[in-house]
Amino acid sequence: MNLPFPRWFAEQVEPVPDHEELRVSTLELFFDLVFVFTATQLTVRLAGDFGSLPQVLLMFGVIWWMFASYAWVTNAVPPRRITRRFFMMLAMAGWLIIALAVPTAFAENGTVFALGLLGVVIVHGLLYLQSTRRFLRMFSTNLTGAVLILIAAGVTDGLKYALWIAALVVMWASPYLTGQKGFPLHPGHVAERHGLVVIIALGESVVAIAVGIESAGGPLSAPTIGTALIGLTLSASLWWAYFHADLERAEIALIQATDQVRRTRMVLFGFFYAHVPILLGIIILSAGVKKAVAHPGDPMSLGAQLALAGGVALFLLGSVAFRTLLGLPGKALRTITAALILATIPVGGFSAALQLGLIVVILVLALGTEARSPVHQPA
């Protein structure tokens, strides 16, 4: 039931019926590009100091929750009218502020980050309340999380981390406080929207190659170009791992789940929770790739070694969780592959290019083995 908002705000537009097909709009794609800038900033923060990983994890947890929330609201009420498009663009301004504040969100720009988040939360609430009053409880938890982070900006480190963790718990717990009934979701839109975010994030791993080479300075040498091509092969392999068959199969699984509550839970666990390690993996490995291509023949620091192997392994384990939660085949091989990739960590202590190349060889062989199996062909 719609709340009694003014006519200019409500616009008398009903949510798209659950059974109708809904695709991602160009405004949503534009919105995603601004959001992914936050992922770029997280990579910059991590590459600058691998000891900042706890901060990156907390920021990503809050950022991903609110992005996924926007994916859900545009699934319920597409941004087809002027007012909703205006609010989406207003939210993009909030995301830009968040992204700009990411590198120093736990220092001097904590208040800036929190205010950007507060704006994103408020706009999201106004958009969703056009669709259903059931969102009021979740709106209050999102608002509480943003206020906790605002308070955290003015306290010392120990309490700061505690408040950030509390904010994350409050936000992530809201689906269990609200329940999953009354939130119809369109399978095609869910799959396409999350797929677009993954592919844009993979683009960040390619950008990391260029940034790493530029930071090193000097002329382009054959080893540098070779390492860059290996880095590109890594990004292409991760694209294959996600898009070759899994995304299409996942959409079919959602379509076959005709019960609304069951479908909502599948989206929550498969496309929100399981995508946490997938996207975090891309962010972390991008920081490692940036370091690897800057000085390919040199040994890497332990942090860079862990980021390179750990990021790829995290991505693969996220894909295992994704397959498990949506009932897709092929989990054992990817788990083994993740373990083998983690075993390459010591190699980075001898040569960055050697560790990167070994990771790519392991990954390509595993994906090639999968491709020969009939159950891993696109549906």
C-alpha cells in the first residue's frame, strides 16, 4: 500500500508486477558507474597500506549493503518518471561524496563519509516508500547505521571500530527484522544488475594494470608489457568464471522459484551475501595486480602477495557460495583451485610476475577442465 505522499512525489505509478519482465535502465547503469568509483577508492586505500584491510572490509560492508538496496528499489519501482530519476541522480551525488571520502574515512574525513551515506540512505528510503510501507522498519535500521557512523567520526579508534561494526550489524540484520514478504523481485533485473556491477568492477582490475605501470614510471619494457597481458588474462579468466554459465543459470533458478518469499531469500543470499567475497576479491586482487605490474621482476611485499592470491581465492570461494545458494553445479573444483592459488603466496617473494603467471596458469587449467564438462555449459 502506498503512503499518502503528495501527488508530485508519488506520481501514481504502481510497481511493475512480479510476473512482468524488467530490464536494467541506462540511468541505473550510469548510477552503477558512480558507485563503482567507491570500489576504485577502496583499491587505492588498500594498495597504499595493506594494513588498512579491516577498514576496507567495514567500508565495503556498508557500501555494498546500500548499493544492493538501490538495486532492490529500482527492481520494485523502475526510475521511469522525472521525480524518481531526479532522486537517483541526487543519490549519485551522495555516492560521489562517499567515494571521495573513502581514503580518509577513518581519519579526517569520517564526517564527510557519514554525511554522504546519510544522504544516500534518506534518498533510498524516499524512493522505496513510494512502493510499500513495509520498508519503514528497514528505513529506520539504515538510518540508525548511518547515524552510528556519523557518531564514529568524532571518537577514538577503539570506539570508532565498535560503532562501525554496530552499524554494519544493524544494517545487515534488517531483512530478518523486516521479513522477506512483500518484496517482489524480477529475476532478469536482479541478474543483469549484479552482472553489470561485477563486470564494471572487473574493469577496475584492468585499470589497476595501467595505474601500476604509470606509478612505476620509465619506458615500457617487454617484461612490463608481458606482465600487463598476464594481468589482463587474469581479469578475463574471472569474467569467464562468473559469466560463462553461472549468471544465466542463476536467472533461470530465480524464475523457477515461483514462491515470492523463497525467491527473495535466494536473491538475498545468492546475490547479496555471496557477492560480498566476489566483489571484495576483485578489489583486493586489483591492489595486488597494481603492485605486481609496477615492478614485475622484483619480489613483492607480503601484503601484496596475500592480496594477489587471496583476492583471486576469495572470488572463487564467492562463486562457490553463489553456486551453492542457487543450486548450481561445480563447487569442489573451484574450492580446490582456490586452495592451490593460496599456495602461490611464497612465490611472490621471489618475483611478482612469477606469482601472477602461476595464478593465471592454475586458474586457466581449472576453467578449462570445467568447460569440458557438459554440466558447466551455458543453459
